[in-house]
Amino acid sequence: MKPKTYTPLALMAADEEDLEVVSAVLQDAVAKTGEMAFLPRARRFVLVANRFVWEEGVRKSRGPFARVRTGAHFDDVVRVRSKNVDLSSKDAVVSILAVRFEAGEDGTGTIILNLAGGGAIALDVEAINLTLEDLSDPWATRSRPNHEEAP
């Protein structure tokens, strides 16, 4: 199912403001840890995920909604750490809640992928340098992620 107004996304992020846009786009994306990798010689962290097409789904209250395969690579990565997620377990599924940046000195810092269930992946970077691109046509999904707080 290709929404009538769907345009594949291709984004780049070079500062915190750009990263906020990427965070909104990746909110509720799901991925297997086997589709994530740190390539130390290339100083790159890559991931492929099924992202919810928020730019379509936010406009309507009932489905069908859509998801699309998207790829992202973070460059200038010098170290990757994880909390409450085993990156060596290739079939574990994670859900991205947000992408944020903790600034260090001279443009360095840490990009943190906050995951559902209290997990996180931290990328120590020399600079914010991210590219994200949709890789497939979207497909229909009946459910929309629900962010209402429980009573």
C-alpha cells in the first residue's frame, strides 16, 4: 500500500536541531539487533529499521497506517556502548523511542538511541553526521503506536 502523498525520506543531520527531526522520524521504528552494526574501521554505525510513517499517520485517526524500511548511518563514530540490550543477539527486536545528543567539547558528544524497555545504544561521536534514507515502498499496518499514558 503506497499512500497517495508518500514521498520517500532522505535526510541528513549535522547538528542537534537536525537530530531532533531524525528523532521524530525514527520514533517507534523497530529493528532487529542483527540489522545494526558498528564498523570501527569506517567509524560508522549502521541500522535498518521498519519505521512508522508518521508524516502520514499523524493526519488520520484510523488506519490503515504505513511502515517503511529505512536505513541510517551515523558517521564519525569512535565507540559504541549499549545498556539493557545485547547487540550480539541478532534476533532481539528493539523499538526506538528517541534519538538525542549529549554534547561534549568542540562538537564531540554522544548520540543516544533510547529504546523501549529502558535500553539504550550510545554512539560516541566526533560530530553529528547522520544520513537516513527510506529503502522500500511503504506497506499497510492497522495499528498506530499509542503514546497515551496509562492511568
